[in-house]
Amino acid sequence: MQTTEFISNGHELEFDVNLHFEEQFLEKIFTKLGIDPKVEIESITSNIEVHWEFYIEMRSYGIKDIGVYATKIDLDFCIDYYKNMDNPDGWLSYINIKMNEHIKDFEIETENSNTFAGNDKTTWSIEDVDIDFKSKKITVYF
């Protein structure tokens, strides 16, 4: 099988990143960083890189299969939050968190709607990425 490696960045390509995590997950991170875990979060922005491979599976009679699969995820968060709950107007603050340590044991699944057999579509690109912190699973949709 021959493969070609690619890296897609969420800022360069337009695909959605859907984050699913329990409230306790952010509370643990905030507490570890010395931030009140009960702060009001304004927004969470993710910066993601998806490492993926395009493959061609050959047989003596020709091409058996063509497809893609994700191999690795690099993830950072920027969390905007209100530092002072009594006066949130002027107290917006932010933190950047490197998430690779938190997702290193996550299972990576690929959902590929562009299968070679019976499909004349000739391009693959990432459409969505779901990151579920409860089930420890990342699903990349092509």
C-alpha cells in the first residue's frame, strides 16, 4: 500500500471542530492553572492540525481501494473568560492551553464518505472533527 501524508490546519481550511466535554474537564484545567474554576467562559477557540494519509491499495489486477485516514491530532485552545464576575465589562482575559497532553490517549476514528468503490468523487478534504473528552474519541469526517 502506498501512502502520502498531509497536515490540514483548521485556520487554513474551513472545517468545523465540535468539542464535547464535561464541565469537570475545564474545571480541572483551570484549577491546575490557578484560575477560579467557576469563571464565566465567553468563548473557546480551537487551533487544530489534523495529520492524515491518502492511500492507494494495489493488487495485480490494478487498484483495489483508494482512501484516507487520520493519524494524529495537534490541538490548542484559547479560552476567553471573565476574570471578575462582579464587573465583567472590563475584565475579559484569556489563556492558551496546549491540549496534546490531554488527548494523547484518545482513539482516532475516520469517517469517510468518499469510498473508491462505486463513487466517482475524486477529492478528499476534512469536513468536520468531533472531539469527545468523555469517551476519549476523536472522529475526523472526510
